[in-house]
Amino acid sequence: MRSVIDALFIGKAKPLPRNGHADVASGIVKTLQAGKVWLSFNGLQGDEQGDRMYHGGPEKAVHHYAAEHYAHWRAQYPDSPVPMRPGAFGENISSTGMTEQNVFIGDVYRVGSALAQVSQGRQPCWKLNRLLQREDAALAMQHSGATGWYYRVLQEGWIGSGDTLELVARPQPEWPMARLISALFGVDTLPDEWRQAAQIEQLSANWCTTFTRRTESLQIEDWTRRLREP
């Protein structure tokens, strides 16, 4: 499978204000990059996160979002203060032709001179609510399954708009991201699905821990802290 980077974005961590709330630092507001950007094991050069405990790091070095989804969000939020177009959700890579339906956990892609592997999906948080000035934005993205996915970097290199994403390995052909995201967020998911997901070798340690904990407790964790601003 081949696709092309339509747009590449990076963002500095800066205050994300909202009336009645204290400013929080976030790198969710991204800027389009015209040239090549160095992709290291920790992410794109110049890209920052306001809270490194929950964002960024080697297992979430780059976030990829399908441009096809924006038609849905334009219909969902016609009066959004943020234009519903690539880059709006803080993604680093926007492309067409790759979605949660045809991208699989563990996929390895050659892009530019780098090599990247799909490591997990996105768990939208309340900073998206603040950005879009809607209390339900993060939950709506979670319910939609259109969360995008993250890469870990296997080989550092230069990438940029127009570069081809070429699939070079697919170790988990039974696990499209749509299935994995449904296993994490679906309230009716069976415990056997959690057990299988926990055993995926290429899955990020954080998601493996979550699925393992569920198989032991037979309970889904409380998402309130992530989805609602404190």
C-alpha cells in the first residue's frame, strides 16, 4: 500500500486559553511545514507537547490523521471556531487513502528517509474540547473511532509533504486500527478481545497494560479525567 503525505505539521507548546479557565500549555495548534523536517525517535524536530506525561515520547512520536474524516467533522461542527481541515486536531501527518480501516497495528512504513511503525491509536483528551470550544469534542472523536494513530520511529530520517508512505511490513493482518480502537473504546467489547489485544507484540506498552488490566478486573477504566477538563 502506498499513500502520500498531503501536509506535515509541527507545533510549539504554548498557552491554550479559554474564558473562565486557567491557561494550559499545549502543542495541539500546529503549523504547516513546507520543507523537510527531521524525524527523530522522539518525534519531529520543533514539535512540542505541553504535558510530556501523557503526550509525545517514543511510542507516540508522530500522529497521523486521515483527511477523509474532516467532511464528517464539518457536518458535525458547522460553526466550529477552528476550521475543520487538515491540522485542526493537532496531527503531524495528513493524508488521503489511509484510514483506520486499512492501517493495521504494527504496520511498518518507509517515508522519506525514515522508517516508522504504527504503535497505538489516539486517546482524545479534554484539550481538544478547549481548542474547539465544545465540551463533547473528545468524546465525539472517541465514539466515532476516527482517532488517527501514532507511530514509533524505527529509523530516523527526513520527511516532508509529498513523500510516499510505503508499506514494507504488516505483522498483524488481523488487527486493523478500527478493530483495535473498537476494542479499547467499545463498551460492549468482549474480554476475549482484550486478551488478544494485550498479546499484540507491536502494541505500545501503555495500551498493552490497559488491556491486561481489563482482562484481570473485567472492568473498563474511568475515562472522565481524560475527557473532561478538571
